Amino acid sequence: MGRFLREWVRGRVLVVVVALLGIQLGSLVAPAYACGCGAMIPGAHESVGVGREESVVRWDGRQEQIVMSLTVDGDADRAAWIMPVPHRATVKLGDPELFTQLRTATAPVHRDRYHFWPDDGDWPLGDGDSAAAPAPGAAAPQGVGVVGRQKLGPFDVARLTATDPAALDHWLDANGFVMPPRLQDALQPYVNRHWEYVAVRLAPDTAGAPLSGTLDPLHLTFASTRPVYPMRLSRLARTPQSLGLYVLAAHRMQTRSAIGGDRPRVTYAGRVDTTWGPLAELAKGAPYLTAIGQEFPHPSSISGDHELRRASSDAPYQQVVHEDHLRTVAGIPAWLLTVVGTLAVLVAAAVAFAVRRSRSPQPAHTGVR
């Protein structure tokens, strides 16, 4: 029996080891492709993911501007990023201060809220200590047109046209990056609609260091009669995606649909009142700011791009975060004083009643023998 048990244990351990090796090898041959607005393409046998994306869409009725800030992580030291655009785009570096101003402008309002009875974390239900939580690349293959090539900080930016997704694959391959076959299929709808593409090759400042952290923002500008935020390619992501989208327009804006993600939620709506910095400059002619948040638990369900439209009203909105506090008097919980005081009154009344009863004259008892 003991020998059988030892052999069974060794067999189970071997199965677990083989499974872990399989997972590790799978991570080497299946890099992660993730980007809420395009497709992040790492080098061979490497992975890179976009955990958070913040983007600004500014639309004045004729022209659209998109400023993107991506937070990435992975083991890739180089990666390519592809974004479709409906018309020819110009590209420049964005100002990181823009997102600092946006976060400040759209931050929730914190208000104190008091409760009488103890809640979770309050004594005696808890301990009362609750913490808040580039060198030019190879020549373009037939079917790809290179409209322009420029070096912007850590980015090597190419503006492309393509009549075949496979041609984009060849172009990326010639420049040192391999496009996954699934991306070719995802690009087909854009090819059918004659969109163009912004291809970005990026690398960290330190040679050999993995891409990690928040990248410098990129600022795209192109003609557009209808505001759109490209999202279709993000269906290739292998992990849940989070999108933070700021929209600057003449009025409050909303998305037409959820495009396969959780319901988009408005976290802020109101007119821009700042008069300085990159936010004030970008908001000229489009002074109404709408902040939209959305989660994509299953990116493969993403069905298209985010089309934006005017909301039914320009009603302002700002999130309110309540800070709950137990009501106290001189540092003592009010409920405790109330309970103790009530008990004291009841005890005093009982004592008074007993004393009064003991002092009452007792009636005389007579009897006949």
C-alpha cells in the first residue's frame, strides 16, 4: 500500500510539472496583444500588454484630435503599435500635463457623511482602523504606401496606406516586427472602408530594458465629420481592458453603444473652466468635457469602434464620494452615550419605583379565628 501511494504521488507531481512547463512555453510562443485603441505588437517570443489607456478625443465638427497615454508592461524591449484612422493624420508628441489637468478637473468631490449606529469597521464591529483603499526601415512592399516617416522622442512613426492587410504584415516584418495572423483579419473592415494607418515603433530609452510604465502621449489630428474612437483591434487583447476616455466637444457627448464591453459610465460632464495649460488650449472651440469610463472583461466580444454622439442634454455631472464617519460627542460614540444614558434612566426609574413602593404604608390585615 505504501509503495502504491508513493508511486501515485510521484505521478501526480510529474503531471503538475509538465503542466507548468506547458504554460511557460505557451507564454513564450503566444505574446499578448493589447491596446484599447489599436494593436500593440511585441517582437518575437516576447509579450507586452496595455493595462490602462487614457485618451482624449477633441472634435469641433470638422476635425478630430486624439491624444493617447498608454501604460504598458511586459518583457518586450521593442514593440509596434498600429492605429487605423478614417483620414490622413498628422502626428506629434502630446503634453503629459494634459492628463494631469484632466484628472484634476474630473476628480470626484469628497463629502463627509455621518452615521449614528456603528457600521463595519466601527467599534465594537471592528478595530476602527479601515484604510482607504530609428533608422529608416526597409522599403514598403507593394500594396503599402508610406505617406510619411518621423522620429518623435522614443517613437518611430510611419503614416501608411494599405489595400491589403497582408501588405501591412509584410511591411511590419520588413521593419523587424511580426504581425499575428488574427490582426490581418481584424484590419480587413478598415481596408474595406479605405482608412489609413499610423504605425509606431517604440523602444525604451535604455537599450535592452523592457517596456514598462506610462509612455509619452501621442497626438493625432485628422479630418472627421463624425467623431469616432477606433476600438475594433482591441478585440485581440488577451487580458481584460480598461478605457478612460475624455471627450471635448461643443456639447456633452455619449457613446452610441457598449460595443461588447460593460456599460459605459459617465464620470464627469461639465464645461472646462481652466484658462491655462494644454487643457485650455485643446478645449478652444470645444469647451464641454465629458469623461467616460468602460471595462472590457472579454475583449474578444468587442464588435466595432466607439462612435460618439451628442447627449440629450448638457446637464453637468460630477461623482460624489462620501467619507463615512461615526457620529461622536467629545470623542465618544453618540450611540454609546445614548444607550448608556437610556440604561441609566431605566435603572434610576426602577430604583425610584422600588424605593417608593418600600415606603408605602402596608394595609392592616384582620382575621376571624
